[in-house]
Amino acid sequence: MIGGGSKLAAMTRVPRPRRRLACSVVLAGLSALALLSGCASAPSSGIVGDSPWQLLGTMPLSSFAFSDEVRGWGVDSSSTGLMTSSDGGHDWGPATGRIVGAPAADGLPATVDRLVQPLQVVRADAAVFVAYDDRLPLGGSEVSMPRAARSGILVSVDGGLTWRPCLSLAGPRDVVLFVAATDASHLWALCRSIPTSETAGPIDAPPFLLRTSDGGRHWVRLGTRQIGDPALPGALGVPLVFVDSRHGWSLWDGSPAPFVRVTADGGRTWSPAAQVQNVGLGVCALDARHAWIATGTTRQAVGGLFATSDGGRSWTRSARFTKIPLAAVYFADEDDGWAVAAGSTGAAAMRGIYATSDGGRHWRRELTPAPSDQAWGRPGWQFCRAGTTLVVGCEGEMFSRPLPVSAL
């Protein structure tokens, strides 16, 4: 038990609206899918035994988002290009939408497929946001970049046909680290000033958080020293989650434990939550009270899953994962959840995808990977909901399954 609170109380199911959640992602890699609801598939060669999960493919996506079961966007980590899919993530091709309304000072190309370094894709309602850093050389090679090139965010509200700038960072060293959105109007950009090959400066500059409530027409810089300590290594896999326009969760790297903070005023001020053990790899939050943190393995302790139902004042560790390092966690509601056990350390025999239908009190393994599957030794796994389907994967391997009726 952490934080001195009581154990996570048994929760009763209450009526809830159908959720279509965009996936926050940064170090993840996957694609998507689309299994028709209720349609079973034969296990792939990468899965041992029967499983509700289907192997989609091996597209090396480092970030992705879906508008529905079929239309998606992703960042190709092998070529650092923006990709799109119209068949649920089975096949991907370059996104070719036009960039409109960009000032010449931004140094942006004419089409989105020519972005030098897209970083992250986020979907919220009908809007798709793409964070980019066009100051970086393509693929790490020496490429002469325009002096005007910057880091920022593009948005499309017409299915990717056109994209317009909604944020352009003015500082030559400023870069967008992570983007969170609750709808097409409310967006947060976690940023930091970092040195480049042409600029010098401290590498431990504190992060800063920008917020917009009108889809990017106006941005406000928030007091962000409360989010992360500049002496800490930096943001984690999923460092920032907002559940509505006011309530959010922040996860920042620390030793020997990550720092968890919560906000109730849209990110203007942050309060520390009770600490969890080990290295946090991502936070999943349903609302201002319910959240889960997946933790990895350190020299001091093996990872696990921590849950709170009181806004982070206390956390309860799952008894199922006391010796299993977790790479990602996702809950569709207070009862139905999934967790990925993966990574280069820990018990290899316990790797796989686990599911619960009672709020985490009991877990069952839904997918057991083949022992020869090397993808499960990597970190950076991520869940994402695509309409009535759930997608999970890391860079180079993606799986999908239809969501159970109880989670719709």
C-alpha cells in the first residue's frame, strides 16, 4: 500500500457514455487494425495457442492515432515520415495532405509527407494533430535545413486532406516533447529547450507547458516547474494525460520512483500525488479519481501495476504483477482493462497481454507470445482504441482485438 490510503474499493458498474479515446503515445510503436466486431481470427505464428488478439503486421510505427476502425495516421520510425492507413492498419502509405496557411517564417513544406521529423500523432474528435520538429536532420544524416525550420503542431479537421499550423515554437532550441488533447479545442503541449548542432545551452532546462482552449488560435504558457524537476532525466513514455479541460495527470521520471502530479485547473497548478514504486512507463486515467500506472524494472525492484480511485492520494499495487515488469496499461472503463508484460528484463515466461473484467482484482493472460518473438523484449508498448477495437504494439509489431461488449 502506498500513501496510507485504504485498498482500492470494489467498484459497481454505472451507466456511462460510449468512449472513443485517442491514444497518447511517444515511445510506442504500432499500428492499428480493424477486426469486425464479433469476428474471430486464427492465431498468427507469433501467438501461442488460442487468443482473441490478431497479429496485424510489422510496420515500424513510433506513434499512431485512429479516427475510427479503418482510418489512421502514424509516424514511420524507419523513414521518419507521416503515414496513413484506410484499412484499419493492415497497409500504410505516405500521407500527402497539403499544408495551408503556414507563414513563410515557419519554413514548412507544401505537403505533410515532406515534414522532416514528425514526432507524434494525436486524435481528438474530428481533429488530428501532428507534432513535428523540422529542425532535425532526416534519419540523423547531415542535411542542410532552412534556418526558419521550427518545432510545432499541425492540425487537420478534414480527414488529412489539408493541415494548418496550430502551434509554432519561436525559440530555435524549443521542441514539442508530447501532446495531449481532450477534444478539438483543448490541447496541451509539453515542451523543452534543448541544444542542437548549431546552438549551445544547458541540457537540463525545465520543461514548459502550453495550453489552448480554441484549437490552437491562442496559447497560454503555464507555470510548469511543478510538473517536472529539471534535474530529473525527463518525461516518460506517456508523461501527460488529461481527462477533461480541467483534470490531468503528469508522470515524470525520478529515482528511485517516478513523480506523479495532478491538476484540477487545466494545468495552471499541479499538486503532488502519493509516489509509486519503480520506474513508471505510462499513466492511464479515466477521470479525476481513477488512474493506473504501469512500472518497469530497476535494480531495486521488479515492476508492477498501481491503481488509485481517490485522485492519487493513495495507490494500491496489483498482487498479480508483483514480479512482472509492465510496459503499458489501458482501461476502457472502471472494470475492463489490459496490461502488457514485456521488456528486456524480468521473467520472459510471463510476457504477454493480460486482461481484467473486474477492475483489476483478477487477471487472465489473453496472449502468450512465441518464445522466439524478439519484439517482446523491447520497451515502448502502447495501447490505443480504434472505435470498437483495441490495438496494442511496440515498434515493429502490432496486435488488435474487438473490444468486449461490456467495454463499449
